[in-house]
Amino acid sequence: MTTQDGGPIRVLIVDDDAMVRAGLAMILGGAGDIEIVAEAGDGAEVPPLVTAYRPDVVLMDIRMPGIDGLTATETLRRASEPPEVVVLTTFHADAQVLRALRAGAAGFLLKDIAPGDLVAAIRRVASGEPILSPPVTRQLIAHVSDGGADERGERARKLLGRLSEREREVATAVGKGRSNAEIGRELFMSVPTVKAHVSRILTKLDLNNRVQVALLVYDAGS
């Protein structure tokens, strides 16, 4: 797989453990269609490296001394045209992972992931697909008590109220983990029409990706 400009998938690896970085670089670099453009050991190094190397995907350790991965993710996703962020963690259910997803991370991977699955995940994210299914998202939310549920629910319902009835149907289907093809069959739309609706939903609600749509639908109780 290559990026839209025809080049390899450009990846920035961020982890405070040099051995972990070396292992990830070896696995991904051997894929052929993935290029490791830079490495960082602290979240503070991420913004200038992103500016200098323009990675497509940032593989981000969540726990680091100094600026941690959560703060770095939130900073990156607030920028214009940010790279996709995939969070690395050792825990299945983690409040910081959930916050990173709310900030716009495309998903999370456990550090003991199999090499082939890691490569496949980077390819999926680079192509614009989330790597965290809504059922996994809901399980994560259910296991992590991060507070503010009532406030988030009210905000989520208000945001979803901005959508047309058809857009709300598409958003609900995204929240259930449906693919574009499945949504099309369910709602009697063509796949391009579904994609257009999803794009409008993201724009109207100022969201980054389908994971955030799923989180919003869950928060709203839909």
C-alpha cells in the first residue's frame, strides 16, 4: 500500500524505550511499503518532527517522561492537517487511552501485538480506516470510569441534534460498527453516498474520524 501521492506510508515512532523503538522500526521497515521517517523518545519532540517529516501515521507510546503520549496526541490533533495517531499501550482498559481516542486518535494497539497485525494496522490507518471497532470502544468505555458522563451525554445529544435525520441514521450505524457497504445496504444508499454523509457528519460535528463518531453515539445513549 502507498499513500495518495504514491509514496510509502511515512511513520514516526514515539516511545521512551530505545529497544522498543528499534523493534517497531525493524518490523515496520521490513514491510516494504512503510518508511520510518523519524523516531522520538519524548512527546516534546513530536511537533517539530511532524513539521519536519510530515508523517502519515504517528505510533505513540502513551506513557513517557516529560510530555506524555496523551498530551502529544491532543496537541497534534488540534493542528491543521494532522497525521493519524495510533496509541501504544500495555493495557486493554486504560483511562488515558480513552482520552486519546476522544482527542482523535485512530485507535490503540497493545505493545505485544503480532508483527503482521502491526503492519496491517498501520496500513489500515494510513488508508483512513480506524483500527478500533465500536464494540471494543464500548467495552473500553464500560471498563474505564473517567467521570463527566452526564455532561458528555448532554453535549453528545446536542451535537447529534445538528444532523439531519438521515445523517443521524448514518451516525448511529457508524456507532454500531457498520462498514460503509453495510450502511448502504441497511439504509438503501450507494457507498459513495454513505461516504458523503460520513464526511458531512465529521465536518458538522468537528470530529476527526469514525472512532469519535462512535464515542459520541455511545455518549448520547443512541
